[in-house]
Amino acid sequence: MELEESGFREACGVFGCIASGEWPTQLDVPYVINLGLVGLQHRTGAGVLARLILRLLAEESIMYQHSQGPKLLRHGIGLSTSSDSEMITQLLAYTPPQEQDDAPDWVARIKNLMNEAPTAYSLLIMYRDVIYAVRDPYGIRPLCIGRLIPASDINDKGKKTSETEGWVVSSESCSFLSIGAIYYREILPGEIVEISRHGVRTLDTISRSEGNSVAFCIFEYVYFARPDSMFEDQMVYTVRYRCGRQLAIEAPVDADLVSTVPESATPAALGYAKKSGLPYVEVLCKNRYVGRTFIQPNMRLRQLGVAKKFGVLSDNFKGKRIVLIDDSIVRGNTISPIIKLLKESGAKEVHIRVASPPIRYPCFMGINIPTKEELIANKPEFAHLAEYLGANSVVYLSVEGLVSSVQEELILKKQKVKKHDSMIQQNGNGLEHFANNGHCTACLTGKYPVDLEW
């Protein structure tokens, strides 16, 4: 909730579709893309892969404004906008030395881009009848492939094989079921995948600098992704549940019930309740017809907007001690009026438990984070945060707790694969999928996956 209201958000989502077999096809590709984009609207915006000579869509990073702009200018390439997509397109349009033929060598161009700009993007590039799906070598932004099958086979669990009607590629897998697709696999960090009517094949994989690990954005698990999406062969909902369970271990409290600010922290609240042995009870209901508070013109209206956004279920908590779980506290402007609302409605105590660590640093990997000065974790008030917010206590999940919650299942899967001494191919991913699993925690720790060039 606090993340949403602060404007903390992912920049974009991408979605592409291509029909299999002979063309023209009976598959309604525009309709599939439309439904796919609907499933990505929680990422604030989404792009359509259109049939143009070259169409580039990117989940991108502002790093290019600083590091790649001067390089392009030295090549005599001018920039007409401040868009990272334009900068990436210009890098792709630049003819690399290894390109020999008159026709563009897209693999060579993509490799040149990835060598020049190792972070942070997921790209879909369409040229003629082929889609190239590309993920940066550090795997910071997500990208996955789905296989379109006949609608009649979607609910037929006993059917082992189905006809492939087409392929989709998306920032998240959450919309696959609604378009008649099944999850096929993730695109690996640094992988260049060609998707055509003939199928899916890996063209090349670009490695990271020696010794550097994968740095998948950990906030995809905390907030950005829809809970039914799959990353690294695990469901986002399950990771959030584990975060809540770990939070109960790290920050227990004497209370009567556990609840949440609807709805993003609900899995964490359920995990906390299960581990602590306390009942999960709803204390607020969401009014879906009130606008987002972070766009209100002043602080008073934003705070009133938060209060008006919820109905209070006071019969559920009068005279009781509440543990209220939130996904994060960024500025503190949102949670404070909610605490006041609950106490005025009869709560005996309100203890805040946050299912992620404090955000202390800006993100240069494509995420819109408030300035360092605006973050509550960097203000003097943070030393007495409970008093400042009006809560009885406030405790965040530790960085170690978050990382362990995210990686718990990945470590078990890796050990299982090693134990059987085999290259298990599950959904197209083998042992290399679990090797060097790492996550970017730069906004929490200030340790960025690459050296900043300014």
C-alpha cells in the first residue's frame, strides 16, 4: 500500500505474440496481445509489439542517460528525446564491426548493445517475421515465454502434449492462463532468443563480468509483480508468504490478530499469522472508486484520500491488539492516517510489521524511487518511527530475512538437482538456471550490481 501511494513503481511491461505454423493464421494475434497487456497493467504501462520494420520495447534503466549518451554522440548519433528506448534503438541501429553482409546481423547488433550496456532491460525486437527476446546479462528485469495451446486443452490436466498455436513473450507469466497459454520457461540472464512461427531457439548467451552474479530485482517479489506470476520457477505469492513467516520469527509481538492494508501485503500477513499462531482478520475494506492518493496536490488531500479509501470493519477489532502488515513504508505519509483511523475506531494497539527492509537508496535500474531525502529511512524521525507514525511498535524485515525468503526454494531446488547428479529440464530450465542465483538489493543496501559511471 505504502509503495503504491508513494509512486514507487516499475516503469513498463512488454508483451509480444507470434503465431505458429503456416501464415495467414487463424490465431487472433491482436486480441491475444490486448489481453496480455491487460494482465500487465499493474506494471504502470505496457508496450505492444507491432509489425514494423523494427519495433523496440524495453523495460529500461535511466543509467543510459549518463553512460551511453556520450558514446553515441562520439559516433555522430544525435538524440531527440531523453527516452532510454531511443538510446537503445540507436545502439541497435549502429553497425557493429563484425557485421559483414548487407542485411543487418541482429545477433551481432544485440551482442554489441549488451556489451555496451550490461544493465538493466528486457527487450522485444521485431524484424520481419521474427521476434528477438533479450534479457540483460544480470537478469535485473524479468522476461518469460508462454506457449499458446488450444483452449480446449487448458483445463485438461491429463493431456501431456498439445498443439502449439503460437508463442507469447511477456514481462510476467500472470496473464498466460487468460489468453490460453501455458508457462514455457524464463529467458535466462544474457540470453538472446529467436521466436518465430517455427518455434523457439537460443541464439547466444552473453556472460557477465568475471565474478559477478545474477542480480534479479528483489522488489519484483516484494511488490511489482502480480502474486500469481512465476520467477525463477517459484510463485511470487509463495515468496511473499515466506517473507511474512520470516517476519513473525524476527519480530514477534503480543497481539490478538493479524491483518493487512489491502491488498498487496495479504500473502505476507497470512504467513505472519500462520507462524505466530494468531488469527488473520480483515480490519479494512477497500473503496475501489477513490483515486490514487500520491497524485493529490498537497499533503492534507493525500492524507484525506487515504482515509477515504478504506472502510473500517470495527466489529472485527474493537478493544483488540492488531498486528498490521504492510509491504513497505517509503515516506510514512500513508500508513500514519491508517493507524490513526484504526485507533479511533476502537483498536487497543496497532503494531506495524513491514514485509521488506527500509528503502534507503535510489535505484538506477529502471525503478522510480523517491529522492533519497524523501525516504523515511533517511530522516531523523526514523530513530523513533513508531512514535512518529502513531503506532505502538514498528519493525521491518531484515535484508537477510528477505533474501533468505526469496532464495529458500531456489537453494533447495539446486541441492535436489545436484543430489540426482542430472541436468533436470523442467519448463526448459536446467541446472544452469539455479547457478549463481543473486538478487539486486541496491535500494536497500547501496550495493549496485555494476559500477555507476557518473
